[in-house]
Amino acid sequence: MSSNSLSGALPLSLSSLTKLSKLYLSDNFLSGNISPNFLSNWTKLTSLILQNNSFNGCIPSEIGLLTNLEHLCLDTNQFSGNIPTQIGNLQNLVYLDLSKNNFYGSIPQTIENLTSLSILFLSTNNLTGTLLSENENLTPTLISSTICNIHSLKILVLANNSLSGLIPQCLGNLSLSVLDLHGNQFHGTIPTSFKVGNPLNRLNLRENQLEGTLPRSLINCKELEVLDLGHNNLNGTFPMWLGVLPNLKVLSLRFNKLNGSIASTSIKGYMFPQLRVFDISYNEFIGDLPTMLFKIFKAMANKDEDRIPQGQMYLKQNNIYYQDSLVIGMKGQEREMVKILIMFAAIDLSCNKFEGRIPNSIGDLLALRELNLSSNMFTGHIPTSLGNLSVLESLDLSSNQIGGAIPGQLTSISSLEVLNLSHNKLVGCIPQGQQFNTFEANSYQGNDGLKGKPLSRGCENGKTPQLPASKELHQEDDSSFLSGFTIKAVAIGYGCGILFGLFMGSLILITGKPKFITKFVEEEAYKLVMKVKRRRSKKKN
């Protein structure tokens, strides 16, 4: 039975329908308590669907009389009180959804009697307690959970409650497709017991108090698509070994205590083949960004994936679609995405200690919509290759030490909605045209050398200084850069410049290019080239 736009309490006429097998009253304006008498008359029900109404009060203990129930869906109401222990009588139950209510107290131990249960949603309530067994005879290494006795369980979602304690190791031994415990108070380490061949597809432990390193047993989760461990206290180095997971699409490790550099020697061309969201912001990573890191993100380089139907990103289990939840910095604000679209591609490396130049190879990731490299120690210039990112919606390079002019190529990104280049060392005239005409002064503040609209300092001739050729600015893939550049400098030099170039070139060859001399030569050669260019420019004018 279904209905449209019903309001008020449950109609009394329903209580006489004792032979009713399915009752669907979702998405109405029904309210009030559910009478025990109603439940007593519906013992033949196999499906009771009352979601998205305004029911309140406690669930009567008579719910335990509906022993034929296979689907019980009471989510998105205002039910309160404890989850009745009598719910353990519903041994035919396959699907149970009590999420988005006001239930409090602990999860009843009788839930382990639901031996046919495949899907359990208890998220967004006020549940407390732990998932651990009350059996005091168990040692810490054998800690069990009543939930682990439900061997048929495929989807377990307990997110956004106040559950605490350790996450039971036994959860890694279940055949779960979804394990979502985010937004609780769990502490300790992530379970290390993920077995070979397990079907885990989504693992979300975000916003807890978990510590330690990522367990290597995650490498056994070959079906894993979404891994969200953000907002915890995890430590250790970047887990490059996760790159062997063939289906991983979303990796979020934001707001942890991960550290060290991302070593280029450990990056192989076949890693992270499906990754589209890469978020390691708010950690303690250091060092240069390897060019190869962005060359392996093949899925972000393919704009054609935008055409894939959105529904393919949702996990379907027993005809139920599980919608992912992800917190990510979007367009200058932290937002929770309840639906992760397969077309969405983002990189967030903000609030670390990365340094050196921004690799040109980021410009090959043509599907990127969000790029956030803010609050690091990047130097050099803005790569002109970023102008290739034709679907980019948000670009944040703020709070670094980036110099030079803003590349005019960026004005070709017609999709750009948010631009933040503030607090760097940029100089010259701000490019004009298309989206750049819409950005306000706060996009550029903290760059004393910038001029032009929308800043108060005008440009004399409206021209933007041209950046040197990209080969002169970026050395990331060219080990012979210095010697080649020195030869060019000597060739176009004059007077003492020739002698200086020959002398320093010989010294470099003899001493094997010590770093301090290499750096000195590069800086002096660059100054020499710019001096020659300025003289030529004056002659033309």
C-alpha cells in the first residue's frame, strides 16, 4: 500500500488490514507516535517502510511481533528513546534502517540474533557505548563484537553517533562491502585483519580519534574504491603502497599527522590507475613534489570520464544504493559531499610543508576541477601548463613563495569560479579577460609587485610581463638543464660574461656540479639573460 501527501497520525483504518504484507508510507507528512495496537495487527508484514515522515516517540516493544519482516525502514523521522531489544526477534530481517532519528543509548546486543541481516543503517543518531562484547573472559586480542556475529552483513553504517572504544578487529574478517563508522569517538588503531579476497568497497573512518599507521592489510582490499581516513591522528609516511589497489578512486588522508617526503623512487607508472580525488591536506609532508606523482594519475587526465553516468559511482547492494560522504576543501570552503560524482576530480595538498617548483605535469590532468596547493613553501613560477585545465573550477595557490608574473594562459579557463593567488611574491600586471574580470582584489592581496585591475595600482601600458620559456623555468625532467642553459648564456653574453661563463663552466665540470656552485651559476646566468632581453627591448622601442 502506498500513499501520496498523507498528514497527521496513522489512519485508524489501517489497523483493520490484518492481512497486509507490505506497507509503504514514505515521504509524507505523517507524525505522532506509532501505537502498539497498530503493530500487533500487522504480524504478516514483510515490509514496513515509513521513512521521511515526522513520527516521534519510542518504537513500541511490539515491533518484536512482526517476525515475518524482511525490510524495516524508519529512517529520517524523529523517533527517540532506546532501540528496543525486541528487534532481535526479527530473524528474517534483511534490511534495517533506523538512521537520521534521535535514538540514544547503546546498540542492543540482541541485534546479533538477526542472522539474515545484510544491510544495517544506524547513522545520525545519539547512540553511545562501544561495539565490544561484554564478555569479560575475552583477552584484548580476542575482543569481539555482537555485530561480528552477523555473518551475513554486507553494509554497516554507524556514522555520526557518539560511539567510542576500539574498533573490533573482527570487522576486518566480515564480508563487508561498506564499513562506515565516521563521525564517532573511536580510538586506537585501524583494524589490521582485512583478509585476502575480502569484498570491501568503501571504508570511511573519518572524524574519529584513531592513531598509528595505516595497516598493510588494506592491500588485500582489491575492490576498494573509496578510502576516507581524514580527521584522525594517524602518523607515518605516505602509504605509496596503496597505489597497487586497482579500483581506488577516492583517497582522503586530510587532517592527520602524516609526515616525510613523497619519494619519487617509490612511484611507478602503473600505480593509482583510477584515482580521481587525492586529498592529503593538513599533514606534515615535506620536500619537492615528484613530477611522476602526477603523471601516474591517468584517470584525472581523461576528460571523457565525465560522460560516465553518475549512478555508476554509487555502490548497489541488494537493490539499495549506498551514497558516499566525503569532506573536501571546495572553492575556498570545507564542504561535505554526500554524493561523490565520478566526474569529480580534485587534488588538495594544502597546509603541508612542500617546497620547490610546482610540477608542469599537473597541467596534464585535464579532468581536474579543484586544485589546492595553498599554505606550503612552493617557489618558482606558476606553470603555464595550468592553462590546459579547461574544466578547472577552483585554483588556490595562496600563501606560498611563488614569484614571477601570472601566466596569461590562465585566462583561457572559462570554468574558473574561484581563484586565490594571495600572499605570494607575484609581480607584473594581472591578466584581463573572461573569468579574470570577475575576481576581486582579495584574490591577489599580499603580492606587492602586482598591478592592474582589480587592484588600486594601475598598469602603465596594460601589458603583462612575459614569463621566460617554460624550459628555462622548469628543470624537473631535464638533468642536462644547467649545462645547456650555461651554454646559451655564454653564447649570447658579452665581455666579461664570456670569461665568467667559461670559467664557471670549467669549474662545474671539474668539481662535479656541487650544489652551491650550480645554484650560483643558475642565478647569475638568469640575470645575464634578462639583462640582454631588457636591452633588446629598449632598442625595439
